[in-house]
Amino acid sequence: MTAIRIEYLDELLARETALATEDRQPTGRFSWSTRGTQRLESRSELVSKYAWAIPNAEAIAAIVAFAPRIVEIGAGSGYWAMLLRQAGADVLAYDKHLPTSQGGWDFTRSYVDVQIADHRIAAKHPDRALFLCWPPYDDLMAANALDHYAGNQLIYIGEGMGGCTADDQFWRKLDEWEEQETIYIPCYDGLHDCLGFYLRKEIYK
């Protein structure tokens, strides 16, 4: 796989290093509550600039190895799609809203040609792996995408059942899928993101 630069991870690490350096300064100017506020503000800025989930080289390589042809529903800014394309994957990116529109999260830019479409577009791409990266919390989008998708490969990034991504109906539908592998990826304080690979159980019959 071609080596790619992940600016999101680089910028996050630089910010965390700067905050850690300030924490060690004996000035007494910062309280833990202030530092926590700074980290929340930093997260909001980075999410708006890049994506909700933080990619790393291991995650990108694993996705491309699992499925070189991908359809991403809820692609947001298209940042993950861009990295996957740079790594050699053929990715179609869709979202219900344009990245810089006011309909969804207000990303500051678009990294690829994200096309406007909702979960129903998954029905047109059974020959590609379905990629859901941080589907919205307590929302039917992820479950509906699975309903419409007729293929056999699923890539999911987010928290587990009861977490702050997808909803209970999505997790019930995952009973029809067999988890192949889980990779833990970088995440913000208090979150527990992971990258999961699934195959539809009926293909084992």
C-alpha cells in the first residue's frame, strides 16, 4: 500500500503535545476544568475540519485489505474516503447533506466528491462493501442502510451497543452479521471508537 500522510492524526498529536507541555508549566494559570474545555473545543475544531473518527495507517490498510471496493454512506467531509482512495481503494462517497451545508454537521470543507444521497443508495451497490463511519447517534440511518444493502461486507466505525453512534435497531440487525475482526483506533477522551469488519452470516450457509 502506498504510504499516506494523515494530517488529522498529525494535528491532533501536535495539539495534545502542546497542551501536555502547558500542563507541566508551574504557572498555576490552568485548572483541570479549563484544560478539559480546551480539549472539547479542540475536538470540535478537528471534527469540523476532518471527521468524527480519527484514522491511522493501520485502520486504512486494514480496510483496503478487507474490501478494495467501497460505498460509504454518511461520508461527511469525505476525509476517510480520500485517505482510502490514496491507499488504492475504489470508494463512492454519499451523504444526505453536502459537507458545508447547514443541514447536518457543518464541516469546513470537502475532501472528495461527496454525492448527495441517503441510506437508500446502498441498494445500488451490492458489489461493494458498505462503510458506515460514525453514523449519527440514536438515528435510523445505519439500520436503514443495512436494510437496503444487499451485499455481504460491512465496515463499521463507532462505539459499541449503547454508545454514542447508531441506535439499538442497528445493533439488532448486526445479529445477521459475523464479526471478522476489530481494530481499536485513536479516539478522544471518554470515547471508545473501534473499527469492525463483518460478513453476512448467510454466506456461511
